[in-house]
Amino acid sequence: MRKRLMLAGAALLLSSTLVGLDVPAASAHCDPTAQGHECEDVGPFLEDFVDIRKVPRGNTGVVAGRGSFISRCGRNENGHHNSDNHIVAPGVSNGAHHIHDYVGNLTTNGFSTDESLAAGGTTCRLGDKSTYFWPVLRSRTGETAIKSRAEAEAAAAAAEAAEAEEAAADAPPATEAPADPAAVEGAEASADPAAAEPGAPDDATTSPGTEADPAAPATGDAAPAPTASASAPAPADPGHGAEGNVGTILLPKVVTLQFRGNRFSRVVAMPRFLRLITGDAKSATNGPANARAQWTCSGFTNRTTTKYPLCPRGSMVMRVLDFPSCWDGTNIDSANHRTHVVFPAANGRCAAGTKAIPQLRMTLGYSVPRGASFAVDAFPEQLHNPITDHADFENVMPARLMNTVVNCINRGRRC
């Protein structure tokens, strides 16, 4: 009987996976310290990769003018990481549910304010205290190696079935259904008190886990005492790949923060504390409307894709993150963090009623292991889809530095 229950439970769990019932994703219980079979289907999959040489030449992002200014802020050599986002989820620890790389302001976390950023230190030259951040890229080799979607789903289903069988094997034996209290009371009243030996257990009515056997495992409604791992909240910045973000964080080899001009008009200064986002961290489920992912390889930057690129030997994986640059002229933020600054048209022209500001382009380069061996951090349900790539920025430049940026751009210089 016990074996039949074990097999039935495993079969039910497996069938629910196959027919698409509401089963929690593996990313909800993936243990980043073990990084074992429970992390099989957290994504990405081999289908999310493409050979860059098979990507057609074409769109290379926002069209910009001639002048530009580069802010030199390092590559996050100091290891400033957390899973916060003070723009989208202010006042919240682990609001991003994935780890960010930060350059620029040294104090950025989920509780940052304009005032705290203005008082913070910076990794940038020339006193640029702006904060620039993006989800980390991780190496995925060994136990976290990337599989095809079919292989990952099959492995996850088998692992969950095995876990269900193990849980059933560890469960205490089923107990008899409790007797009708009225019947028990009647039986006790009619029983001969002398028939039972004093202190002898009654095998017909006593089962393990009741008060008659306090040493037996409890089977009642009382909850077990919480363990340390259950009662203590997980750290907001583990850095070890919580929520399905497994693998080793890669330090970028190249970080270029370039502010560019507009082909059709002079740019005006960004207001201090202007907040910008690009891309959609949930575009795998939201759809591509706000997606801005651009992946390429060094030496192939005239080809971009929304998939992870497989680069030839000696070529770096590149992420190109273009920010919006047509400002409403009034607001430094908006409810959706998008409508106060929008993207120009395909030809680079800002819409009527908006003003061109310096257009930020982040370019990130990585040396990765050969093959499908890396993934961007993401919300668990996004399965590390490369289309979810995104970045954030808050301008905390001194006014004098911002004026220098504007002058370089409007004069067609490269600073």
C-alpha cells in the first residue's frame, strides 16, 4: 500500500508537469549552494543562443549625432553588487530578485535617495556621482551547464518525481481514522474495569504520536519548530545566485559609458537626479514592446540580436544598452519610469514637445567560456531569456560636468 501511494504521488507530479498544470517553477526552489538537479529548468536553453555569423547585418540601435562624451567609471572592480533597484522598487531589499553590477556612485542600494547619492563617493572621474547599473552576467558550466529546453524539462520532471518518491518514503505511516467519540464513550462505560491490566497500553485504540506515546513522532496539527534557515530571512545581497540565478558572476572586460548627440537638434542638459531605465526585465512574459536588448560580438558590432551570441574565438560577448533621450522638459521621473523620457524615432528625431538630451549608451564586453556557457541574471519566471536585458541610470553629475558633456556633443567633439 505504501509503495502504491509513493508511485501514485510521483506519477501525479510528473503528469502535472506534462499537461501544464500550475506547478511551481524549479527556480522557486533552486538551491544555489547545491546547484544540482533542482536547478535544471531555470533557463536559459540552447535555443536562446545563435551564432553571430548567422545574424544579418542591420539595426544597431539608436541613431545618434557626431559629438560624444565618455564617463570613465571602471568595470566594478570593487565588487559593488546587490539585488535592489532604487528606481523601480525604492525602499525594498531584493526588489530586483537578481544581482546588479554597479559603477559610479558607491552607495547605491534599494534605499538610496537623491540626497544620499549626492553625498556618496564615486568610481567615476571628474566627480560624476551618477549611478549606472545592469544585471550581472554569469558563467554557466559544470553542474549549471545549459541544456536544450526538452532536455531541461525532462530532467526537471524526473528530478521532481524522484523528490516526491523520497518524500513519500520519509513520511510517517498512515494512522487509523479517529473513532466516533460517542461510540468510544459508550464502550468505555460498558467495559469491565477489571478486564484491563493497570498501565497496559490498549493496542486497539492507541497509535504512535498520541499522548499515550509521547516519544513517537507527532502527527497532529502542531507545526514543527522553525529551523534557522526557515526563520531567518535570506540576505538581500547574497551574491550567490538566489532564485535561480546560478553560476559564477563575470567581471566585464569592457565598460563604456558614452553620451551621444542628436542628428536633428542640439542637446540640452539633463536635469540633476533624472532617472532613466532601458529595456524590460520582464519582457519574456510582458512581450517585446519595451524590450531593448542588443547582443553582439566584438568585431561583429554591425550585427545585433535579442538572443545570446555565440562568438568566434578571440571575440568578446557584447551587450549594447541604449537609453531614451527625448525629455518632456519638466519631470525627472514618471509613474512607469518611461514617459518622462522616450526614445527618438527610428531616424533619431525626437517627437514634437520633447527636447533632445545626451543619449546614454552602455557597452559591456565579456570574455566567456566557449559555447552556450553564460546567462544574464533575471527574475525567476523569465528563465534568463536574453531579451530581458536592461539597465538603469540616475544622473548625479555636477552642473559643470553636465555642461561639459553638452558642449562636447553640440560642438561635434569626442571627449
